[in-house]
Amino acid sequence: MPATASTAILSFAARQEARTHELEDIDGLVRLYRAKVYRYVAYSINDADLAESITQDCFVKAYANRASFRGDCSVSTWLMSIATNLVRDHVRTQKFKFWRNFRATAADVTDMSHQISSRASSPESALIARERVQGVHAALATLSERQRSVFVMRFLEEMDLAEIAKATGMPVNTVKTHLHRAVTAIRAQLGPNASTLGGTR
Amino acid sequence: MNQHLTDEQFTDLLLGLDDGTAATHLNSCEHCRHEMARVEETMGMLREASMDWSRQRVAEMPTPQPGFFERLGLSFRPAAGMAMAAVLAIAVAVPFLIRDNDVPQQAAVQHMSPVPTAEQIAADNELMSAINQEIAQPAAQHEAAFASESGKARTTKR
């Protein structure tokens, strides 16, 4: 009979220990997914500085609501859905400021150009890559927040349509429609099909 | 006549949703193949650049130290205190539950009889008295242990 008491206490202690591990996990979660969430938010709202704060809010919210995560999607998709809601809240309340802020993020595009330079095999290919990436950024600026979010999830985060639908709460067909619009805008921005750097990746 | 892919067919192909028609066309159309290569290449450049950029930005951000979330007021401390109280409550309650578990074996037989005997009543009274005694005693110990544990938790937090 004392074994029953010990079992009950040990079981309770085990649950407590699991919670403690969750606490440790959130630190791991931040390390693992911070860049991903930040990238998604930064592109979605076109404001790199604000994205920093929204990314932090995303992890705080995830931590506070970790009990509601039932494991029916990946942690990554779950975080993206939290980030999506935060972005939407932000866009709703900061709609006008949002577009003004876009110009201020031009500096971020320049930052990105340095990254391209470090990867490119030659100055010429770096220049072409910079122009292409800047062209995509310009095209993204013409899209709605939802179209941009969906585009980032698909082409930067390489999520499949079902995952995007889950993270955004949109039907798959709506996701497809947004992607069609985004790809068409980007192709138009890239201009006539005149040159490539050669071959697919 | 060489009709190129529509925007929709092109995007379907890019998204992997093509039913095979666009892929077949691609094999025979240099223009569309070139366009697909250009768009895929651009997406790849964007992906790499954005990943490098975001990793660099995040590396420059202050790293949340362990316990960062606690400081935001999402601490588990109150839960830990409650947990300790619950553990103590279980520790106190379980012996009674065990005793209750023992009793029904006798009680099951007793319930077979419609009228309790004097012996059964005396046994019940003895059990109730023992329970009352034990409840009164560990309560003080429980409070002392909980106060001591809360003190320790506060010290640890500092």
C-alpha cells in the first residue's frame, strides 16, 4: 500500500519535471526557430525592427499557450500560426504606418545584398542576384499582407500548401490563389525572359 | 503554333500541382523552360539571401537568457508552490485512501447485512476517530513544510 502513495507522488513529481523540461525547451525552441519566425514576420510586415518585437511576442505567446499545443501539426507550423495572428493584429492596428515603414526597410535589402555578394561566384553574378532579389522585394511590396505571408511560407520556408493552410487558417484554394497572384507579380517585376545565370538549382 | 504556358499553368508547375501537361510542354519549349529556370533560380537566391540575412540579424539580437520567460511574469513559481501543496496533500490523503481501500473489503461483506452490528458500528467509530486524529496532526506539519518550501523557492529565485 505505501507503494501506491509513492507511485502517486512520483507520478505527480514526474509531471512537474516534464513541465520543467518544457521550460527548458522554450529556450531551445527560441534558438531553433527564432530566425525562421523573424524572417517570416519581417517579410510579412516589411519592418525589420518591429519584426524583432513581434518575434519575441510570438515566443512569449507560444510559451504561455504551450498547454494548448496538441501536436496535431509540427511545432514550426504552430509557431507560424501564432506569428500569423500577431502579424494580422499588427496590420489591423498599424495599417497606415505599415506602408510608410516599407521605405525604411530598404536598408535591410542592402544588408541582404552583402549576403548575396559573399555567396556569388563572381561580381557579375552577384550584381544579377542583387537585382533579382531587389526585384522580388519590390514585387512583394505590391502584394497584400496575406499574399506576402503565403509567398514567404511557400518559397522561403518551403512549407507545403496544407501546412500553409493550417498556419494561416485559410482554405487551400485561397492559399493557391494568393500564390498565383504573388508568382505572377514577381515574374512581371523580373521583366522579359532574357537572361539566367544558367541552370536550375 | 507554339503556345506558351499560362500564368496559372506556370505557377501550378512551380508549386508541384501540375497534372503533367505543363511538364510535357516544358520539355519541348525552350522559352518556358528558360523562364522556369529563371524563376526557380530567383526564388533560390531570395531564399539563401533571406536566410543568411535573418540569421545574421538574429545573431545580433540580444539572446534571451535562460529564465527570460520567467521574468516576463510567466513564472512557474506559483504553480510550483501549488504543486508542492498538492504533493503534500496527496502524501496526507493517500494513507486514508489506502485505509478506505482496505475497509470496503470488510464493508462489502457488512453491506450484505441490512442492519449493522454493534461490532461494525464500533469499528466504524474507531476508524473515524483515527482519521480525525491524523487529519488534525499532519495539517500543522503540512503548513510548516509548505512555508519552509516557499521560503526555499524564494531564496532560489533570487
